[in-house]
Amino acid sequence: MAPHPGIDTDSIKDELRKDLLNLLEGVRGKKNLVLEQSLAGPIGLFVKFSTLQDYGVDKVFLLENDNVDTSQKNVVFLAGGEKASRCIAIAEQIKRLQQSSSIEHEFSLIWVPRRTLVSNKILEEAGVLGDISVEELPMHFVPLDQDVLSLACDDAFGDLYLRKDPTSIFLAAKALMPIQKKYGLFPRIIGKGDNARRLMELLLRMRSEAAADESTAASRLGMMPSATIESLIIIDREVDMVTPLLTQLTYEGLIDEIFGIKNNQAEIETSIIGQAPGQQPKTQSGAPQQQSLKRKIQLDSSDKLYDQLRDTNFAIVALLLNKIARRLAGEYESRHTANSPSELRDFVNKLPGYQAEQQSLKTHTNLTEKILEHTQAEIFNRVLEIQQNLVSGIDPTSQHEKMEELIARDVPLITILRLLCLESTISGGLRLKDLDSFKRQILHAYGYQHVLTLHNLEKMGLLTARTAANPFYIPVGGSSSGSGGGAGGGSKITNYAALRKSMRLIVDEVNEQDPNDIAYVYSGYAPLSVRLIQAVVQKQHLLTLTRGPSAATDPPQQHANSQGWAPFEDILDGSVRGPTFVKTQKPDSEAAAKSRHMLTGSGKEKVVVVMFLGGVTRTEVAALRFLNAEMGKGVGGKRRVVVCTTGVVGGREVVRAGVEMGDFGKG
């Protein structure tokens, strides 16, 4: 995948690697590294363990295991400074080493992404602050791919919507500011949702603070609009809670649903995909081991076969694999037709590539077979049927008997809660008597500790009682936003009943093999969040979809060059939760702005940065890549979307944010 103009993700990785290695090099001699578990994966995306060893790291321990030994004098802790529990754990381990070891240890502490007053206070009260050297590693965005940047904040969804902790909004602003300083200001900041507006206001405040720093010419240059980035679109996750609650139906989405993908890796049983090439574990007697082990496989664009498959609907994956297998077989057989030494040499040079692709084909064929077993199971199809009935607008009470049957069959609680939250989100809540009935059944079937779970889901607005007498709660719309920077009041809830038609969320005829709409990722449902992005970057195309072919050209080119949400403001303010805003960032100096554009050039292709607060699903990323492909053909103009997010989420992560993991004990 070619790098995107305007955002160089490889340089972000290089800077992160350089910063970390410089900090480790500052601790002389051999050292033990104590790493917070949630940071291990993101750090592994830009630096290998062998590189850490070259910079003096002897052993790596996980902070949560509390098992760092005394084998090295130098001990380096690498952890996030936002949570008090991590600060307490570090203080306790330092005191344990000081008491139990005869060596006088030297402690270093690297906070990611920043040092906080709370962390200082906790370490000071524990009496260890004076014994450690404290540094910061400004690890903000970590590239998951050339078009996806993540803050890797696993707790962002729960922090924003359950605990009402705005830390991830601040971290998002801190991560976006370096992009503005490097490439210029986002000419327009366009957004939807309460948290989106908070992020916009924070970015404006940080810009004002940066403008006050006139120490360097570079800082002044950064205060001009970018010539390569067209706009920043901020989507608050709570404006579209339905999309993450649905079962993802792309190949990558289903791998995530069934096995889980973390930091571009999935841990799969070797009984499914086999041992890694060259590995065959044996018992002491020499016989192969029979027990089922797991191994991690890399799932990103470095695997060319996976790059072709991941964003396709799973219904056609087997067909694609069959075509690829035939092509490989044909290319491999071409060795018999090599008549000259040069032809034979060319084949030998290509052989390693054939073998790597053959191994990848074997892995993905085995994965597909396992996923197929899962998707053909009765429970999976029953759940999928309920989901599709709910999003298509069928009376939700007609699905209650099926949900009750799933509870009686002891289907995992997460699955049940996803269905109930989906109905509640689409319908503006459940009828009170139905909600009470489901609560009783859940407590009886899964345990009374889930009183807390149900309370948390209600607090997040995912599982509530309907407050209006009509079948679907229709919220009162807010005022329209102006193009100069005003913010519409917006709705109090997203009205999917109205949006099905006005934003064409349901597409009856979906060609999964050769898709012509983003709805292919959910086999007929178009993610609202991506429709909102289309309202900015593909206006004419969306007008054609929602209002017919004549709407995009009558009057001619009326909205072709309009910026922001026009002409969809009334729909967004009346039916989509949260305020709507468009903020134009003007240069500090018009003359300097003209000079910058002359130096950098206008560029043929503009970048649109999309920031998801609260997380993005893999199917939404697939839909946005589809948009990129369409815009590459000229549908909507020459633009490319780069996705930024607090993290990657799915229905499992959304619901788990509210699930009570403890119990009341068993007598």
C-alpha cells in the first residue's frame, strides 16, 4: 500500500523508535525493562525485541505480573501515567526490590505519553520519587497501517461514556497538534457530537498557546493552513452506537469477532493454522506434541494476500482464495516451461515469494474453514437474523421471544447484551415492562452481580427505558450550523427510524462480489458514521443515493464545491445526536499563507483526516477504504481518507466496558 500524501506514517514509527531507544541508551549498561502489558503490543509495532537487546535490555517483565528480579542493577519501568493503579504498582515494586535485594538498584521511569501531577504525588507519598529518574515518551499516534493511526487507548470507550473521563480527548488533541505543526493547520474542523466539539475547542486553545510561542520560524510556519490536508472530520462514537454493536461481516471483522485482533496480531490455535514454518514441537520421546498450542499471526498489509482479503465481505472470501490458489498453481507449474537458463533463473528468484504466498494461502484457507464453521452454526445465524431485523425497522417486540430463547440456551452474556443494547439504541429505549423482564432473566441466568452491569449500560445510554409513548422516540432537532464556525444544538438521541430513509442506511440490493456502496460491509446496512463522512467528502454521490439522480444536479453543481455538512445540516441536527459544527482555521498572516502554498504546491490529491473518538470498528475502516477506492476513480473528487482513532473497538469491547467482571462469591 502506497504511503498517503500529507501523512507519512513511516516517519511517525521512526520517530517513536528513535525516542524510545534514546531513552534506553540514556540508562548506561545492562537493564531489566518492566513494561505495562497494554503498552507491549503498541511498542511491538515500531520496535523489535532484538533491537531493545542491542540497547542493553536484558529481560522484559510485565508490570502486572509483579515478578521483576534482581539480576540487573538498572531497572527501567515503562508505563502509562494516567491511571493511579499503575503508579501504585510501580511504587510497590520499587520498594520490594529495595528491601529484598542486596544490590543498590538504579531505577528509571518512562511515562507514556506524559508525566502527570497525580503520578508525581503518588510516588512522592510512597517515598520513592527521589530514588528514580523520571522521563517521558510522547507516544501518541501509533500507525496500525499506512491509513490508520491509533492512540491505543483500550479504555477510551469506558472512560468517555461510563466514567465521563475526558483524558482521551486531551490525548487526541495532543496527538493531532504535531500533525498540524508538521503539515499546517487543518483548514476546516468539521464534527458531530459533544466530545467532538470538546476536541475542536481544545485544538483551538492549543493553537492559540502555540501561536504565543514566537521562538522559532518553524512554529510560525505551522500556524498556516495546510496545502495537503483538506479538513479534519471528528466523529464522536456516541452519535452512532449501532454500528459497533452489529456483527462485523468482513473477513478481518469476523477474525476479530471470533479470535480477536490486537495490535495487528491474532492468537490462533495451531490445530487450526498449523505450526509456524520450520517449527514442530516434540515430546521427550521424540513424537510430535498433540496438545493444542497457540501462535500469533501478523495481520496487516505486509501480508499481500491478507491485504486483498481483509476488507471483502466474508461471503466471497472462499471464491477469492480459490482463484489465488489456481493462479499460484499455474505460476508454480511454469517452471516446466522454462526453456532457457535466464527463464529458469527468473523462476528461482521468484521462488521465495511463491513459497511465502503459498504459506499465507494455507493459513488463510484454514482460518476461512474455521470461520465458516462458526458462521454456519445455528446460534450465529439466529443472532444475525435478530440484528438484521432490528436495523431494517421490523417491530422489535417481535424479536423478544428469540432473545429469551437465547438466554434460556445459555448463550454468552455479551451476545445477549449486544442484542438488547442494539434494540435500545435503534428504538430509543425498550418498553419499561420488557426491560424489567429482560433484567430479571439476565440476573437469574448469569448472576446477580450483573445488577452493576445493567446499571453501567444504562449510564452509558446503551440500555434504557423508552420515555415516549410512540413506538419510536423522535427527538426534537437543534438549530442548523453555519459554515463559518457555529455549532448546531443537535438532537438528544440518534433517530435511526428517520435516518434509514434520509441517509439510506438500508440497501436492499448489495453486490458483495463487486460492491457499489459501503453497505456491503454489513450485507445491507451502511454504517451511519461513514454516511456522515460521505456527507462531507462525497456530497453528490450521497445526494444521488438518498434523493435520486436528479438531486445532485438540480440546480447544476449546487453543492459540488460546498464545504462542511451542507446540504445535510437539517437531517443531522434533527436526527443525529449531538451538536454539529464547522470551524474554519484562518492563517495568522495571509501573505505567509500564500508563500507556504507556493512552496508546498497545491497538490493533486487532498487528505481528509477522520478522527473517531471512542473507537472505530474494522468494518468502518473497510468502508472508508472503499470510499478511497471510489474517490480514486473520481467519485467525489480526488481525496484520500486517513483514519485516526482512540482505539479499535467492536461490539465485544463496547459491551465489556460496562460488564461487572466480579461476582458475589459462592457459599
